[in-house]
Amino acid sequence: MTPLAASAFVWVFILLPLLVVWVIGVVDILRRPLSRSATAAWIVIVLVLPFVGTLVYFLLRKPTQQEIELQQAAAADARHPDDARADVGPRPPVD
């Protein structure tokens, strides 16, 4: 593999996804209902240690009440798939 191809591979398959995860982490920190000091602390941690800080943030992050409710609703739909189909319309006749 030529050095240019190896460099492109590293950028496309390693660094670009890490950059996307880092940006998602920063946006998540800014959008969460944290105190100003907690938000500032997480931003500093993620800026000083970009990938390790982002990983630690996502590992220690607690889900919001809305995320918990969405997860519970998805689990309920998975347990009762016939109930989810009830509002779709009439079922076709069974032969």
C-alpha cells in the first residue's frame, strides 16, 4: 500500500469517524440540561482530551427521562407487535 493510500485510509476509516463522534459528543454536552459548571467542565475535558474525554462522557452519561420513556415504549412495542399494528387499518382476510 502506498503512503498516500495508507494516509487516505486512516483519514476516511479512522479519523473521520472519530471526528464525527467527537462533534456529536460536544453537541450532546451543550444540549443536555446540565449546570453551567458541569457543562463547562465537560467541554474542557473533551477539548483537552478529545477522544478519551468523549468516550468517558458517553460512558458516564445518564439517560434523560425522555430517552428512558422512548426506550420503554420501544421495548413495549417489541413485546406486543400486534398492538402496534392495530391503528394501521383492517387486516386482510385469512383464507
